[in-house]
Amino acid sequence: MCGIVGYIGQREVAPLLLEGLQRLEYRGYDSAGIAIHSSGTGKNAGLKTAKTKGRVRDLEERVPARFAGTTGIAHTRWATHGAPNDINAHPHLDADEKVAVVHNGIIDNASELRAKLTADGITFVSETDTEVLCHLIARAQAERLEAKVQEALRMVEGTYGIAVLHADFPDRIVVARNGSPVVLGIGEHEMFVASDVAALVSHTRQVVTLDDGEMATIKADDYRTYTTEGSRTSTSPETVEWAAESYDMGGHDTYMHKEIAEQADAVDRVLRGRIDERFATVHLGGLNLDAREARSMRRVKILGCGSAYHAGMIGAQMIEELARVPADAEPASEFRYRNAVVDPDTLYIAVSQSGETYDTLAAVQELKRKGARVLGVVNVVGSAIARETDGGVYVHAGPEVCVVSTKCFTNTAVAFALLALHLGRIRDLSVADGKRIIAGLRRLPGQIDEIMRAEDDIKKLAEDYARAKSMMFVGRVRGYPVAREASLKLKEVSYIHAEAYPASELKHGPLALIEPAVPTVAILPNDELLDKNRATLEEIKARSGKILAVAHQEQEKADHTIVVPRNEVELDPVLMGIPLQLLAYHTALALGRDIDKPRNLAKSVTVE
């Protein structure tokens, strides 16, 4: 969840670290801190820290004017152990202020280790699990810093991405990864470290991504990687796909608005170079799934969390409809704990925007351990899930900074349409249907632009619906995942309570909630279920419920209708979610919410 930045070189480190933290603030924003090797002499030498509860801008005010040094680490926090306050903010120091540590992840045996250290006379300052690591490293008997960190990590159970400074080793930063991302940035006579490339791309696009169980030592002119057991590993820098400008707001007031507005271009990217007109199919070069394997599978299971799970629900329906293979989606966080039966004839697909979502990654690792075939549908090239899976599809949405996912959700749904078409054409989907779906895919960017031109009308609706105390979202079959995702968007960013149900389930309980103060958003694609969906509107109106319909034409029984361009029925869910992203955005705007950084949430969930 949290953000890590580190630098070693010739430049003054504090401004670089603060800049990096600003780019990573979407990963955690309840406190922030910085530690440097001071370039002073005498009593001014050693490690210096500044940290505070609040945002990075609050930290900037806390950093002293004379905070000189060319080596340092920094952190922006999303609290797990201990309340957000100055004391619990990272970096943490040992009692002698020789060791500074920033840490993402959770140390599962922190309570046990804390009790042992307390019995040995250590006094803890914070409530965090991270402080345990500081004391373990400080007490390690090894002479080299790398060996001290290894000795400490051998005692730790859990997940971590860490960066370590030591007052006696001013020429290096030591980092380690297990379940939480760590990326090295390779510069000219300077090196960087971060938990996300967003902090690096304004300085270098040459990066090395550590694997689980891997460590690195970075110096100004060199780096080396090795395992936590000490064996050297071989790594070569890769070039980051996106430039620094991709992480800027680009003239928009918020990242969320920018990313909603980018969706037509983003969808064009996920389609580019993949459509095969001749055979009415698509090329998915990274899939690593030949025709014989595709025909032999008997089921598809899709795993994801949050918006990725909802995109997986849309994907499962597309795969069933186009490839005629039984498919379903399940939260990865539930799957990994329920001792599921792993079937050799099932194709498993892991979905994650960051490619680092811990619950999804853990599910992938368990599936691989049991011999399952697992594909990934991820946005970040070279991410952990991309590396752990047997193949997959990159969604090419581009960097997504807002905590609330918009363009990545849409691109993921489109990526599933490509996968469903690919599998369908290998199996029983006709050339005519293949061409029909391809024509629909090609229409998507223009239709997204058409939806965006109606933003002012949606904004006016949002100002009306912002007065609701709660909202209900309903849809049938293709509309239900859209309702789930729209409900999530609204509650994430506006803090209005919202629930999503299959429209057919209303009469089995949720109708008890319908009243004028609880509006219903109904998803009504113009498909074979349209009459059934219109009957749902009748049920709601009979209970004096207010209705906002998202449909392909005006709905007589609705108080308001957002009209969406019609595509092929299989692809309609891709478009019907976009106006509801705008509804959530403008509702939150009307309520004065912190749109890019909703309370209690962070972008990349790298803890369970």
C-alpha cells in the first residue's frame, strides 16, 4: 500500500525524495517521513529524520531548511499497525539512531518479536511492526550491512518491501522484497529505489524490478542484486514504457477526471495491433496458449479484487457467450482461503491493475504450486503477477494514479473481450460473429467520446443525486457487473452508501429499502432482457422509488435517463459503466470530497 522512495548520488536528496513522495502519495497518505545521511560533521553527522501525520505537503513544512545530504529514504504511509500520527510515521530508527528503515507490508510475527526484544531491554517508541525490523538490524552481529539485514529478515515472517540506511555505511542503501514491490532506478552516477516506477520516471526510465526473496545494494555508481540467502542474482535493466508526462494531470483538476477522459485513447491502445481481420479474430502474443490447449480446457475461473473482480465478472460472461466455456469470477481474497478444488482442466485468470495486489498474487502462487495453468490480465508490464503467470494480456491503460480505478477497469473489460473472441474463434464462434465483435470493438473509442460529450448533463444529475442518503444499483446478467462496479465507484469516492443487486433479486428482500430518499440506478441494455428490466422499474415506482436509468433509449418509468450508444450486446457493459464513473465523480465533487485520495483507501493493495 505505502510508498517508498530512495536516492544515492551527488544531488541534494531532500527535494528529490519529496518529489518522489508526491508522485506516490496515491499509495498512502495518512503520514509521511524522510531520513537522510547528513553531510555535516561532528554532532551534525549521522542520520537525520523529519516525519509527520498528514500529507506530503505537511512533511515539506517539517523538513528543516538545513537538511543537507546526498543519500536518503522516504515513505508515505497507509496505516496498518498503529494509528496515523507523527510517531508511527516512517522512517523508524533503532534506539541508537544508527539504523533507519522504511517498510511496506506486514510482519506477521511482529508481536512475538516485540515481546522478545522488550524482554531484552529494548524500549519501543511506536506501535508499528516496522520498528521491530530496526532493532533486529541494529542488534545483528554481522559486520556488513547486507548481512545484518539478512540476519534480521531470517527472523521475520510476513511481507515486506524495505529500504535501509545505516549511519556506519553512508555509501549505500540496502533494499529487500518479499510480497511488496521494490524497483531500482539506474541513473548516471546516481541510483534510485521506489515501490512504483511513478517515482522514478522523471529521472530515469531504466529500471530493475526485484523478485520475492531478492535484495539489492545500491551505491552512487553501482548496484548488485542477490537473494536473502546471499547468492548473487543476474538482472538487467528494462526500459519503462511510460514517460514522466503520463503521470501529470494534463490540465485536469483531478487525476480521476483525467483518467476518465483518457478512456477513448486507452481503449484504442488495447486494441491496436491485435485485431486480425482476415480470420475474424485477434492476436494475443503473450498468451502462451495454443489452439489445442484452448480447446481442451473445460472451465475458466477468473480471480481479482475490487474493480478487477468486477471486470472479471464481465469477462466471465463474455467468455461464456463467445467461447461457450463455463466461466465465473470470484474474489481472489476469498478463493485463496477456501481450500478450493484446483482442476487441471480449468484455465485460471488473475486480474490486477497494479499486478502486485497481494491477495491475487498469493492466489496465483497457490495455484502454481498445485500445478494449475494461470494467465494474467494486468496493466503494469513486468509486475509480480505478470512474471508469476504462464502468460497473459497487458491492458495498456497507461498509468492510473487516482485511487479509484476508471480507465484500467474499462481497458480490462475490453481485454477480456479480446480474450473471449480469441477463445471463441478457436472453438465454435463463427466468422460472421467474429467480424461482428470486431466491428463493435472498433466502434468503442468513438462511442466513449460520445458519452464524454454528455458530461455536463451527467454533472447536473449528480448534483441532484448527491442529496441521497443511500443508493441502490440494479442490473440483470450483463448489467449486474456494471451495477456492482458503479456502486463501488460511488461509495469509494463520494462516501454515499450504495448497494448493488441483481434486478431479479429485488423482490427477495431489497425492495424493503426502496423509498423516495433511496434512488435506484438501473442498468437497462437493449437486449433480450429489456422487458424484464422494465418490469423492475414498475416495481420500484410502485414503492415511490426514484429511478435513474442507464439505457439505450429514454425510459418512460424512469425519473431520469442517461442514454448510452448501443454496441453489440456482449460489449454493451463496457460502455454502460462510463457515465456512472462520471456520476460518481461529479457527486463527489458536489460533496467536496478528496477525489483522488478517498479516506481510508490506497491504490495498490499489497497487504492482505
